[in-house]
Amino acid sequence: MGDKPIKSMLSLTYIWGEFRRSKVGLAGLAILLILIAISLMAFVSAPLDRLRDWNDPSAWTFYPRGAMPAWVNIFSTSKLPEHLILDRPEVSVEDSALNIVVHRYRFNYSYDEFPSDFMLNYRVRYEGSAPLLLLSIVRPDNDSIELARVSLPYASREQVYDATLFSTDRAVQDGVANNIGKYRFPISRDATVTAVFSSYEERKVMKGVYTVEVRFFLFNNGEDELIASKFIVGGKVYGILGTDDLRRDLSIGLVWGAPIALFIGISVASISVLIGMVYGIISGYKGGSTDEVMMRANDVVYALPALPLLILLAVSVGRSILLIVAYLIIFGWVGIAKVSRSIALQIKNLAYVEAAELMGQSSIKIIFRHIFPQLLPYTFASIAISVPGAIITEAGLSFLGLGDPTMPTWGQMLHDANLYGAAARGLWWWIVPPGLMIALTGLAFVLIGNALDAIINPRLKRL
């Protein structure tokens, strides 16, 4: 068979034409496109600030602990309360002369159980006379309850005061206690949440629209400023994927895990395959003592126990994402080198390679211009097949606690779940999603790799 038919059969156009006929390959490509879409969504819906906050406990203070996904209410007979974080109030100035700033929150409470708590977080810049905070809530029955009056501490110089008023605070309990006489059933002084969210006739959740009004009396007119506020209603379910024991939103970890996994898998597979391919081609083309030395070195690396050495490197050198990628590359090229060497041994005896040698072309030019291009299709297939191994190995290291702790990889999420006993406690939403994502990502590249292998291997045999 001549050189031109070989090149045409192994061209990218030919491979893509054959790939489009493979249902397995198209299924893998569809899954990969979904993963790429999730990766792009991570940068849009979960900005880098949330990624940096992943291991910062203070960033998740207002989230619920171990909350189930909100969609479980679809299958539940009793509608569990959803955790609400209201941080976009309606802002108005009630009295410009007295500088009374009002933040107003409205939410529809339609759940069958009482909230676990509620709280108000606020941040004020002021100096001198202490601002006054007045917190009230208007219930669905249009009755207004003054929850608390709080005076902020005096400031001798300008300061930014950041504080949180909880439903368990004495000021709130005193405010609600003034309304206890309205109830037709016994209610204790400290049952603040129950008193606010129940009807006066019976201990039952009052469903409907609640309006929270926060009035700030800023006495240093023109200079004092209400920077921000948020009102939180505690619940048992939250978001698409719930939260973990550290109050972190698991959907952020899952979404950001996709670009991290693709980066690790594709970078490790690409670099490892390219190194192994070039190494094997040089060994096979040169032959003789060069081939013998290079293959014995390959055998030494191949015989090394990869997992124990990966653990040793992670413990002794470091475990950042880039270092883990480097560790995986060290042990990932040896198998490819053997295969590429055997193919190079066949290709170097072809007529056009011998003709290039007779024309005096250098070995480097022959390797990279005449031999390496013939192996490009096999290179693509090898990269696709190698990606799952890199992702699973990184997930295994992270599960053992040897991954990058600053990154929300799927393996790191499973490590945290195991550390806090999520399986024994039935916190399935902490375990199943990252496990499924690892499996789906591996499946995508296995399907693509097998489809490419089925197209390429028969052609390679004809060489």
C-alpha cells in the first residue's frame, strides 16, 4: 500500500467522518459537551470569589448545616422549610431630615414546618452618636410585630460595625414577649420563632407573605451610612444540592469540580501521551543500543509502585493541583512509550522514510515530519483513553486526604463526606453527586477513546 492512501485514511477528516457514525462515540461526545457547559457555567454562576471562599468558614456562616436539596419537597408529603438568604432589600429613606433608612424584605412562607431560626446581619459605617436599629415584621394577617430595638455602641472615630441579630437574642425575645397575650394557646417566652410564624388561634404555621422592615436611625446626617444588610430565615432544605456539615453550598463545589477535573485529566493525559509518544518513536527509530537503554529505563519506571510513590510525593513535596498533575505525568507516559515504539519500528521501514534518509534529512526531521504525524490519530485516541485514569487517580489521592485542600475537587468532597461520616448519617446528597460526576466524566472519555480506537487500530495494522 502506498504512502498516500495511508495518509488519507488516517487524516482528521476521515476520522471525524467515521466518528460521526459511531453511536458510542457521539454519546461520549455529548457527555463531554455537557461537562464543558458545566465548566463554563462555573465561571458565570459561581465566580472565583466563591471558589476562594470554599475553605473559609466565615464565608458560609449564614448557610444551613447539612441541609437537603430543595427539590426533595417535590417528593415529600410534608413541605420542609427552605433556607432563605434575603440580601436584596427594597431600600428607601423614610425621613431625610432624621436620616431614617429602611431596608424591606418580602418572602412567601408556604411550608408545613416552622423555621429553625431567623437572623439579621447588617453593616453600618458611622462615627459619634450610636445609630438605632428597629426591626419589625408584618405577618400575612397584616399584624405587625416589633421584634427588637437595638442601639449600636458609641464610636469615638469612624468605624464599620458588622453585627448579627439572632432570633435567640434577648432583645428579640423581649420584643416578641410583648405579644404573647395575643395567643390563644400556651407559648413560652423563648419560643420566638414559633410565636412569629404561627397564628394566634393555634400552634400552626401561618402561611403567606411576610414583610420584614429594618429601620436604621443614622444621627450623623450625611456621613453615616448603612452599607448592607441581609435577613436569613433558617430552614432544612437549600439549593440544588444542599449543604454539608461545614455549611458549604455543595452545588458550588460540584460545578467547580468539572473544570478542575477536566484540567487535571486532559493536561495529564496530553502531556503524558506526547512524552511517551516522542520517547517511544525515538527509541524505535534509533534502534540498537539507544533503543536498549531507553527501553530498560522505561521498564524501571514501569516497575515502580505508582500509588505508594504518589502518596510519598504528596506528603513530602507538596499537594497543590499543579504538583499533582506533575506527579501523575511522571508515571503516565511509560505505557504509551512501548506502544509507540512498536509502531515506529514498522513505520521506519516504509519507503518514504528510507527515501528521506537517503536524501540526508536529519533524524529529528524524519521523526517529527514523517513518523510522528502518522501516529497523531493514535495519539488522540490514547489521550481520550488516558483521561479517566488521571481523574480517578487524583480523586483517589484527594479521598485519602492527599489532594489540594484549597480546591473543591470531587475527590476532596468525598474525603470531607467520609471525614464527617456522611454515609452513616444518611447524607446521600454529599456523596452521590460527586461520585456520579467522576463516573460520568470517566465514561465520556472511555466512550470517545473506544470509538477512536475502533477507527484507528485496523488502519495501523495495515502499516
